[in-house]
Amino acid sequence: MKKNLLLIIGAVVLVLLLLCTAVGPQLILMMDKQEAVAKEYRYSDVFYDEYEDVRMHLLDTVDTLKADGHNVQLSSYAIDEKDDLYIDTIYIPATEKQTNLIVITTGVHGIEGYIGSVMLDVFWKEIYSTEVVNAANTGVMIVANVNPYGMKYHRRYNENNVDLNRNFILDWESFDMTVNKDYPKVDTFLGPQSTLGNAFWHEAGFYGSLVVEVIQDGADTISNALLGGQYEYPEGVYYGGNGDESSTKYLKDVFKQTLESEYENIVHIDVHSGYGPRYNMVIFNSVFETMNEAESVQLFGYDNVIAHDSEAFYPTTGDTTDYYYRLHEQMGTDKGLFSTCFEFGTIGDSFLDSIISMKYTIEENQNHWYPSSNKTTNEIVKERYQELFYPTEKEWREKTIADFATACKGVLKAKLITE
């Protein structure tokens, strides 16, 4: 009797295991599948999903601006001509006096260039054409799709797996490649090791490994290893490279030219997504910006600001905004400079949200280096990664537009010199 009972239990367990293996991935995909894109909402016609559409729209925008009588100068810098990968720069000079220069960069993290493209439309239609920007004394420079490879192939990283927002180092010769002391401790957990395999069992394995890592090294070690950037593991996440990438060289030169120009005052906004509360855009100031959180909130008339004194602030290495400030100091110029990041939250900012964000980041990188042959697994990774940077939800998309318009107007009103 006892032996028969054990056989029955064993059979039930085996059936459950087989069901989990066969059906589990499909259930995960159903839960992770984003909602269908709404047909109509603000700017719904410019929420593109492919790099080629974004670039074509940008070129159409140039034609529209020219037709409206603006002196538009367009230049395209090739990252890979065969793959049709270009950084496009739009420059409209001030019509009378070079007092202010607005610089907006998008797509430093490739996949984030999609939301950046939408915000450029918001800028042209709701900000540039209003009293906020005086075209007589204010020029505009847009550097779009800074990481065209990442945009085209829906990755955060570029063609060399480099996180460009960790690649803006002022002096590589004196830079310490071992600056991230925590990453080597958790590389076996964060770095790619093999294919993902069955999605259901991967889920269990990931959280099991996470518990072991937290017990062994601590949650702070994992967090520090991820956020700061690392320069020793080329296949790892948040890899900052070992020298200037092509995109970095180009943008560094752009920054230098702006600081050598006749403009007295520069306001730079770098558009990103992925960090922060889901329905709130955060103004994330550089560590080199002297204004604290309270001062920034009051000056910009915008509640969601992270400054050097904020509890949520975290330092990074090789950031574009930090580089702009350091270059400004190195050149010894007395020009005004305010360089900041607009970050659209997607997943959330709770502890659990941070784990989910980390998980999606690790999975995408692992699947890049060791592509899965399982169609369902690939679909899950793709859905999760898009949710991390470019959600389809109508409410999220409409809120990003409203937040960008409010914050951009607040920053420009506060930082542009009026005459």
C-alpha cells in the first residue's frame, strides 16, 4: 500500500514537472505580454517601433522646419554606412544674437531613443514654437540617435556591447579600469554563462541564485556593481569600454564645439528611460551641479528632481552630463552651463521593481551572447526589455508627454538668459 502511494505521488510530481516545462513558458509570456498599442492618444502617430521609421520621421521634421522658414542645418555622422546607422544632428542658429544654446541628446542608450524621438516632437510643437524659447537669441542643437545600433537592434548597448553612458571618460590614460570594486564579486551572477533554456525553470533558477548572492555578498554589492558601470568584463552588463567609442568621439566633439562657440549660455537635456517611478519623469542632475534638490524643485517648478543631496541619488562613471561639466572646467570657459538628464520611469522604484529591472537587464544580455533557440523564451526576453524602456501602455505614454513638456518648460524658463 505504502509503495503504491509513493508511486502515485511520484507520477503526479512527474506530470506536474512535465506540465510546468511545457506550459510554464507560455503562461509567463501571457503574463508579460504588454497591452496592445492604443490607436489614438497624444502623439500616437510618432511612437515608432523601428529605427528606420524614427530616422525617416526626423528627416521629415527637418523638411517641415525648413518649410516654416527656419534656417536648419542637418549633418549625419556614419557609425556604419552598410547597416545604415547614423547619428543625425539638427542645428538652428539664433537669428540675431548668440546668447543661449539648447542642446538635446537622445538615444545614448539605443532603445531609449524611441521615447526620445517622441519628446523631440513635443519640443518642436509645444516648446520651441512658444514664448519659452526666443529664437532671436537662442539656438537649438539636437543630436538624435546617438547610439543607432542600439536603436536598430533594440539594445541599451552599442555595436561593441558598450554602455555609452559609462563611456564618457575625460582622460582614459589616467582612468582606473578597476574603479568598480564590486562587479568582480558578482560577475558570475550578472555575466552571461549559457543559454537561458526553458523560461519556467530559468525563473526559479534566477531567484535561487539571487538569494545565494545576497546572502554571500549583500544586496548593496549587487546594486553598486550594476549602477556605477564596469570596465573589465566586455560581455557583462553596463560595460563602459576601454576607450572612446565612435558615438562618444562624435558627441564629445559636439560638446567641445558648443563650449568654443559664441553662445554665452548652454542648457543640455539628455533624454533617457528606465529608472524611477513608473508614471513620473525625473530630472536627474549631475553630481557636478551645485544646486540641491530643494533649490532645483523650486527653480524649475517641478516636483520630481534628484540632485547630489537626494536620498535616491547614485553616482555613475562616464556619464554624458558629468563629462560636459568636467570638459567645461577643463577648458576654463566662463560660459553658463546646465546639463541634466530627463529620465522616464517604467517598471518602478521599489525594491522588488529594482530586482525585476536587474533581471530583465541580465536576461537580455545573456540572450544576446548566447541566443536561445526557443521561440517563446526569445519572445519573453523581448517583451520584458521593451517594458523596461518603452512601454506600450497608453497612460504611460501620455504621462511622459505631459511630464516632459512641464519639466522642459520649467528648466528652460529658469536657465535661459532673457533680454
